[in-house]
Amino acid sequence: MVGVTEAYVESIDREGRGVARHEGKAIFIDGALPGETVDYTPYRRKESYELAQISAILKPSAARIEPKCQWFGRCGGCSMQHVDIRTQVAAKQRVLEDALWHIGKVRSDRMLSPVIGPGWGYRHRARLSVRLVPKKGGVLVGFHERKSSYVADMTSCEILPPAISALIPSLRELVGKLTIRDRLPQIEVSIGEELTILVMRILAAPSSVDEDLLRQFAELHAVSIWLQVKGPETAKPFWPASTQSLSYSVPEYGVRIDFLPTDFTQVNHSVNRILIRRAMGLLQARAGDRVADFFCGIGNFTLPIASLGAHVLGIEGSANLVDRAKANAVSNGLGELARFDVANLFDADACRKLLDNAGPLDKILIDPPREGALELIRAIGESGELGRPERIVYVSCDPATLARDAGVLTQTQGYVLNAAGVVNMFPQTSHVESIAVFDRE
């Protein structure tokens, strides 16, 4: 076959693609696994690498399994359902180790056991796209197709909780009946322990007929429907009209955290509880310690830290999230131990001022977005001996920025990377979350 080449797959990259070598080039092969021999066909050629798809699997890996979801391969929501869960986690651990070394030039003194939870039905937050596609029979609701802006033609999802997966056909039918069916591009699913909210992004006001249909749907399926006309701050309850908070609990620390459906929260409640336990174990905050929790959000780590008796300062860039965190501290009886403030943690001057005002800190927890925490890390190094905490626990959703920041901490600021490990927050995907602990030399 023209353009087909045989290759042995050596490893897997951070996008879940098999990596092979041919004539000095790196070949990234969609769906290929380490140890496999495959025929591949390139679909993009560059000077130093090629992107390719499998033409045939000549020798399969023992880790290859049958994907559970019938839409796998078309839907872009998952990339690793064809890999057994142990191999998924091992691949993510290698991505983390490679990033730490190749980007940060640092190796961890020890690798932590991975944080693992349920492999299916775990996703308690999801942003579903909606499109009216007459050629495919009407309205589609789901994730985007793989490598495409089109919406996948799907009627179920194995990573959503079963009750929400079962709602997809009903949502397609509901939107198809609305007069604004072509003015509703997105449905955001947010699930608490006692309530599910569907936030419908609308570009036009619903008619009275639409409103009746939405009410009927909410009552039939025991969900709350919110409408959002612009940004997340415009999301408001539609039916039932009364506002009931979403929440999740962290029983080990006696904490219950309330949140709004558009707030950032971890998508995987089970793994989040394990992650909090791991973070508390690594931080080792004690009664009377002075601790800072940077990028604290609604208090996911702040409140468990305070429950241990430490005095903790939570810092977040969003005033709305800080308001929620303050309310959560009060409702959990932790208002005296946990205080919060708003600051731009991507601004160098703001970070320096914040650390100067905070005074001496015993320990720090950092949980930044994908951009990492470079300005904050630099400010810690500039804050003098008293401003440098004895321990830093860093929770990361991007191994590259963690590695970059780890390099700064270990090479210029006198910290040692004591331990690191992966957190399988998103099973069946190639997304790598991790946690690392740094100790002052």
C-alpha cells in the first residue's frame, strides 16, 4: 500500500500517541501502544517528525483492550480506552518523569504511588456542545469529534455518571423541540452529591413554549435548569426558581463545600478526596502552623488544612470564588482559622507584595491552572530567608509547567524535589495531573 510503513512502537507520548522512529524521524501514531509492531500511514509530515494513523496492527500489545464506549475513536472525549488502566497510569507516570528531567532538569528522590479511582462514570462536570445538524437527523449533544469542531453523533457516554449518560438522547429530543434550537450552543453539566444542574447557554430568549418544555424536562428528570445568556456570571436558576447549592463532602476532614455550577471544581469527586488526603499527608500541617494555599478556588484544600488546626491564608484571582470560599469556611466552623484574599498570582509585583504582607509561612500549597505558578515561585525565592517555607506541596494539571517551576525551585532557590507522583483524575484520557513536594535544603 502506498505510504504505508512498518514500525516498532517504543513509547507513548503525553497525547496518548505511540512513538516510533523511522529514518531519524519521530513518528507519532494515533492509537498505537508501546511494544506493538504496526503499519502506519502519515497524515502530516514535518522535517523532524510525522503524525500518522495505524493501517494495521501486526503485533498487538498485551495492554490493548476492547474500548468500552461504542463512540470511542469518533468522539474526542477519550483517547485511551483501548489501553488497560494500569498501563494508562504507568504511561502518565513516565510522562511526568520525562517532563521533570527534560524540562526542569530535576529528578524526584522518590516516586509516589499513583492516586487512582473509578475508571468509568467519574465525570461530575462536563461541557457538552450542542448543534443542529439536519443531515444527521436533528440536534446533536455531546463532546466534539476527535480532531474536529464537529459534535460527535453520540447517545451515551461511559465517563459520565450513568444517569447523565442516559439523559443525552432526551436532551437531543428536548433541544430539537425548542424554538431556539439553533441558538443553544452548549449545556454545562454540574453534579453535586444531592443535586444535578444543567446550565444552558442561550443566544436568544426562550419562548413561552420553550419555557414550558424546559420546566417539564426538569421535573421529569429531577434536575435543575439554569440559563446563561453571556459569561459564567450571568448563569441564573430557571427551574426550579429557588437556588439550591451544589455541594461535595470530604468526610475525612469533616468538611462540606458548596459551589455554583459555573465554579471551577475537580471533575472527579472520588479522586479529589484521595488527592486531598495525599496533599494533607505530604503537607503535614499541624495545629498553629502558618500555611498559605495559593490558587485556592472555593477552598478545596484550604478548609481541610484549617480542619487540622493550622492558620491558613487562601489566595485566588477570582473575587467570586473567594466569596464562596469565605462562606464555606464560615459554614464549616472554620472562619477563625481560614481567611481569604484576592490577588493576581500571575503578576510578579502582586506576588511579592502578597508574600511580604503574609509574613513568615511554615508551609505552602500551590494548585495552579495549566499556566503554572512561575511568578509566584520566583517571588518565593525573593522573599528572604523568613519568607521561604520549609515545605511546598504543588498540585499540577500540566507536567510541563510543573517541571519548569520545579527547575526554578531546585536550581535557584534551594529546594529539593522530595517526592512526585501522578493523579489519575481523568481516566481513559491522556490528561496528566500530578502532585509534588519540595523541601528546603
